[in-house]
Amino acid sequence: MSDLSTEEIKILEGLSKEEILAKLKSEAEEQHKSRKTFFGRDIISIHELSREGILHILKHSKGMKETPQPDLLQGYVMGSCFFEPSTRTRLSFETAMSRLGGKIIGFAEAGVTSAKKKETLYDSMKIIGQYVDVIAMRHPMEGAAQRAAEATDKPILNGGDGSNQHPTQTLLDLFTIQECQGKLDNLNIAMIGDLKYGRTVHSLAQALTNFNATLSFVAPESLQMPNYICDDLDKHGVKYTLYEKIADVVSSADILYMTRIQEERFPDKMEYEKIKNTYVLDSKMLISAKPNMRIMHPLPRVNEIATDVDHTPHAYYFEQAHNGLYVRQALLGLVLGKLT
Amino acid sequence: MTSEQKTPEDLRAFKVYAIKAGTVIDHIQVGRAMKIIDILKLASHKSTVTVGLNFPSSNLGRKDIIKVENRELSPEEANRVAIFAPNSTINIIRNFKVADKFKVKIPEIINKIIVCPNPTCITNNETMSSCFHVSHNGDINIIKLRCKYCEKIFIHDDIREYKS
């Protein structure tokens, strides 16, 4: 308490013991979120990152893209623990580690692990944590990355836990937006497609609360952004509008963030048939777009972006996937203490 | 006689007798008593448990009440009650007298006792404890429970199962 100013002591004197404890806890959490030292830290959820923390990661991602560091993680080993199939996330994590000079052990499906023998995730991760310096993981159960983080003191990088979090995807989305727009603040960002079940759009919307974005949500009513996300946006004073047609947002958007609508999400197949072609973007729809507008997509796409869009200056989804490599390199360097 | 006037049958003493020792959980929001029976595992309590539903209440209009004989709720147990009945009062009874009386307090974190309603939450697929962060927007009757693991947010009515 000796470090407190007279004014701070006066404020604390007016509070109950519980209020003081709550205040100190809240301040400690804020400090934890905003600290720029990522050494030894797990990256489980985008909620744990402040604006400053996000910008720090993006700064290092840019550095990685501009200046390769082939020996940065020499002597380090990454556990690549993918309990369910993944293409881009797993390969980009493994390429990231490899291009920094590190080594990789791991698996690409749960069927080849002791999970098949009913070993708990906790035990598996505790043991793997003893072999490696950092773990990148994906698991079909929500909360699995948090559980893994409790099992080992090695940093966990969450590459997707069920429908819950995929923070490295959100960071690469933010990095891509910053790269193609030259800034992250005050942008008009439209999210299109399956906004109800899509974890990428949930996390991105929540991350954008740090950057004063104006959001547009374009989806059929049954697949609109869930209330709990909208409540969160309201709490942060984020402006957002709901739409049903892509044409309503093309001319005002800086970013069109497309997602795939999956047939299995519709209990009524007639309803799917009615809307399946409503959320498809083709080059003719881009005539009114601003020159700086860029189209993003977490991929894989099916038919929601026609291939003729690929050749327009607005297409940016392949660059977006490429950027995952640099963001994951930055995260590996940061949590292993080789970047500060 | 108007409906506001009490008949002898309305008097509490006729409906629920006083207990010698134990706990009276009073001012429970109507309809929540059975959840509290569940959460405190009172159905398996060895002594008598009396449950009163829809009692007239000057503050709440109607209320539920639970009397548990020969068991004093701990502060931690009382806080569990707060999840479902945030306005309730705990009376500790010794020798027919109220020895202690306090309002329940909503805990910030609830460990172990609530089963996460999300079937694909890791807590439902591994031997481990659940953990929920509790919040409300000023109205303690509408609390939100956020699972530490799957990060999903639930309200009272979503909660179906408990662990002791």
C-alpha cells in the first residue's frame, strides 16, 4: 500500500473490503491482458488479448513477413497436436516452426494417439508437455485448449477448440485487415453468410470492439449474429446493422468478410434451397465497391465466392491464408521468449 | 371477508411448523425452491426437509420457503442458493430461535456444482470440475453464467444438472 498516492488511498478508504478486492482483481486482470510480454503465455481465447497486446503481435507478424528469421527457434521443439483434421492451420503452424529453425513432433488425428485408448486429454497434454517447448493444438471439444493449459506449463497455442475459439485465425484476420487497409481503426466491416455458427466471425467481431469498427451483418434471419455477441457489441458501444442482402453493403464496406453457409445447419432443407444462392458473391456485384475494398474468407470456400472474383483487385483471401504463417511465427517467437 | 384478510388457515404456523434446529431458507423466488433442493442435495438429507411453495409475501407477492432440520448451511452452500434465489434470506435456527440471519451473496465464481449445459464442453467429456464466472447487469435476478472452458453463456433456465 505504500506505493499508493494520497488520492488513491482516499478512494480505497471509501470502499468496502469486497469492493477493494474486486477493484484490485480487475486492475490485475487489465494489466495481465495488456502486458506485452508474451513469454510463457498461453494463447487460448481472443478475449484475453487487449488492443495493445493485439497490436504488439501484429507488429511482430509484420516483422516476420518483412524479415525472415530462419534460426530464431533453433533448438526448440513444437508439439503439433491435432485431435481433428485441419489443413491450413496445422500446416501453417508446422511451416512457421520449421521456417524459424525449430523442430516438430505430433499427430494429425486423434485416432493415432492414446485418446483412442480413452486416455484423458489432461494426461496426454501433461506428458507431451514434458517432451516439447510449445504446443499448437486443435480439438473437437470446446474448452479443450483451456484444459490442456492446466495440464502443462508449456505455452498452448489454440488452433481451434470445437465451435469455441480460434484466436490465431482472428489475429491473422486482423493482420490482413491492417495490411490491406493500412490501419485497423474506424473501418466499415461487413460479415456475410453463416453468422450464427461461424466462430471466426464471432471472434473477429469481438476483437474489433478494440478498434472502433462499424459492422454490418448480412445473413438470413435464421443465421444472424447471436444475441450474446450483439449484447457484447452493445456493451462496448460498437455500431452494427443487420442486413439480408449483400448488395446493401457492397458500396460502403472496406472489408467484405465472407463465410460459408452449410446445408447441415438447416433443419428445413426447403429453406436452404431458397437462400443458398442469395449469399454468393460474383464479380458483377462489385461494380459499386470502393477501390480499397477487400474480400476476405477464412476458407475453405465452396461456391460463396465465384472464381471470377479471384482475378479482381478486391480478392484478398489467398493473401489472408498466407498471412497465417507470419502471425503464427510471431506467436511462437513471442511465447518462447525469443521476441519481446 | 376480502381476499386480503388472512384466515386462520393462511397463518404460517398452520402450514409449516417451527423447527428446533437447522436452517430456514426464506424469500425464495417462486418456482425456484425445487432447484435449490437439487443444488443442495436436500432430497437425500437424513432429517426432515419441508418445502413451501407460493406463500404470500409482502415483499415478493409470492415466495417459496425451505426448512431443513438439523443442518446449518455453510456460507459456501448459502452462496450456491444465491445462484437461483439471489433475494433469499438464510435463518440459522438453534433451540427454536433465530441464532443467525443473513442475505445470500452471489459468488463471482462457481466451481464444481453446475454441469455445463453444453454437451460438447470438455467438462462433460473428461473427469474434471466445471467452473463458471457469474455476472449480472445490475439486476441480480437475471444472472449470467459463463463457462470458463467452453466460454458459452447461460441463464438459470439453461441449467439442468448439478454435481454434489
